[in-house]
Amino acid sequence: MDELDQWLNEVEEGFLEDIAQLVEIPSVSNFDEDERPYGKNCAKVLQRMLSMGEQYGFETMNCDGYCGRISFGEADKEIAVWGHLDVVPAGDGWVYEPFSCTRKGDFIIGRGVQDNKGPLIAVLYAMRYLKEKKMKPNVKISLIFGCNEESGMDDVTYYLAHQKAPDWSFIADCGFPVCHGEKGICHVHLQSEKLEGNILNLDGGNALNSVPSSAQAILKSGESTETVCIEAEGVSGHAAFPEGTKNAIGVLGEKLQILDIGANERKVAKFLKNICSDGFGTGLGIACEDEVSGALTCNPGVISMQDKCIHIGMDIRYPVTVSIETILDKLRAYVNKEGFKVTQIIDNPPNYIEPSHPLVEELMNAYREETGDDKPAYVMGGGTYARKIPNAVGFGPGLKVDYTELGLTNGHGECHCADEAQSITNLKKAVRIYVRALQRLNKR
């Protein structure tokens, strides 16, 4: 490992430059008739990642723009590491440029440095090290990366429909050590009854899986043709981890509730305040938890208005032992009473692998050897490709970090937040852990 440390120091400049080359592309996944499947920026970032793989002497494959693969080794058995190149929209309030990789001390800052471009380069460099040091693969080792993880995961579904599933997989898109289970993720869309017309427009949030940092309403000003804008600010964060966040849609509801608007519109304002009350579904009457995976989380992430009707998109992450139908029955009962109806449900069931599985054990051993940390494997609310892939778990590269030296305000620094930041020291430690993990899995 001393040799690996020396190598990492020698290649650090190139390591950070490779991350920067990905970050500068604003690869928000979207349908584009002229650049299928996910738009020109996703196509561009996919090709750039494949070009890096070719540059370092690996075999590469473009799976029709949905995913890319970088591999070495010719064995029938395949061990794959997965990640994604698409990112959530930048959103508002950045101090630093979101699509430029800025270095400050031990940190790099930019959309994707945590989720998930930085981790992809960490895995690539672990593979590059093993290849340059002439490790003979007993298995085929692959790095597979998609472009639709943040908005549906159709990329991995397509890949598995056209390519053989790897024998074992881990996803570099969570915290260390091993995540051996993920809560179910259900996206629910609501629509209100038609309102009186005092609220002319509502707008807030840009992704279901991000807590909105801002929201606004346009109101009629008395009997005149003039309008007034009511704005609300929140504290953004990932929908799966609502602690420390504040939903701007709820703040907006609280502001609207005390204004001189129609009775039905005040009822709607109270509804918005209630459903955003705590991030755990309490206001909707769906709060629950289990011992395996903890509490349900609920994020009303996007609000809009059309034809005098309010539309709300929500991200619900529910415990692995709880039936989604039980949750939806309670939700429907509440929203129907408040003048809303459910218009769409997209459910992604939970996944769970026993901690005694040999894949989990090998990855845990690699982590413990490198860090000396004996914390156990865990289950989380975040959603990764693991829920779509057979024999898959999450494995890093998130490690504890102190953002103090960056001087960021509350709600900045984490993934899906403004000024998303990544510790260079932690990312290099992740390379070390991944080298150990791939060496261990190569012997299975």
C-alpha cells in the first residue's frame, strides 16, 4: 500500500483533471428527440468517460448511449462496479461555479464531484493501478456507468436487457462500508381541485429527490390587474436524508395561509405546510419505520400550477418490511379529504441482501483492512442501481468529512446541494479501499 500511496501522489494532478473533464459537462438526463436517449450532454459525457478508458488501455463498449463499460480480463465470471454520469440540476444559491471543478484546499467543488463523477474516476484509477501493476485478472473486472440514474434508471434496465448481468456487482454511489439494502422508493404525483383564481401560479423545486431550496407564488393583487410575488426559501438536501433540511414548499404554504385569499386556497396552503412539516410523512399520516431500515421519508420535491390546478411530485422512501399499498391507502385517504387526488404512482420496490453474503463479507473485509473501522454493514434510504441489478450492494465512497475550511453556509456542500464538495483525501482513500476490494474479489 505504500507503493499505491506513492502512485496516487504521482497521478493526483491527472486524477483531478479527469474528474474536472466530467464535471464541466452539465449532464442532466433528459429526453431529446435529436440526441437519444438522454440528450446531447449525456452523450458527450458518456463518450468522454469511454475515451478515458481507452486512454488507459482498457476495453470499452458503448451500449447504445444508455450505458458505457470499461473492462479488463477475459474470464467468464464478471465482477462489475457501477456508477452514473448524469447529475441533478444545479439549482440555485451556488457560491462556486456548478459546472467547473474548483479546488479549495483539500476539496474540489462542482456538481457531480460526489454524485457520481468523482467516485467513477476513483474506481477507474483503482482499475488503472491494478492494470499498470500487472495484476492478472481471474475474473472480468468491469466499470459500468449509465446516464439516467437520477431520473428513472432506465439506463440499467436497458443494459441488462441487452448484456449479460455480472455475477457480482457493487455500486460506488453511497457511503462506506457496505450498504446491503435500500428502502423502497415511490414517486407519487398529486393534483388539486380547481382553485378560485387568486393564486395565479406556483413554482418550486427541480427534482423529486432534492428538498426544494426555493418556491414562489404569483397572486392577484385585489381587484386590479397587478400581481404580487410571494417567495420562500428553504434548506436543500437529498430527499432520503431530511435531517437539517427545510422544504421551501412548506415555507410557502405557511406564508400563503395567513393571506387574504379564497377559503379553498387557504386550505391548500395549509395542506402544503402540513405535508412538508418534517420530511418523514407525518403530515400525510404515513409515518412508519422498522428495525432493519429505519423511518420512512417523504419529500414533496416539485410543485407547479396548470389550469388553476396545483400539481405536486413527491419522493417517498419506505422501510423494507412495509407494504407500499398500506402506505398508499393512508396517503389517498388524507389527500382526497383535502381536495387532492393521486394522478400517478411509480414504485421501485426495496432490495435487501443478507450481511452474511460472501460479496458483503469480502467488501467489508477490504474496508476494515484499510480503515481499521469495525462499523457494520447498513441499510439506507438512498436509491442506487443496486435495486435493479442481481447480486448487487452499495459500497462507498462516502466517508466522514468536515467542510469547515470551505466556510459554506448551512445546506451547502453535500450531494444534491449547492456547492457540492468532495474531499480529495477521502477520494484517494476510496481508491485504496477499491484496490483491496478488487484484489479480494479477483480471488473468489
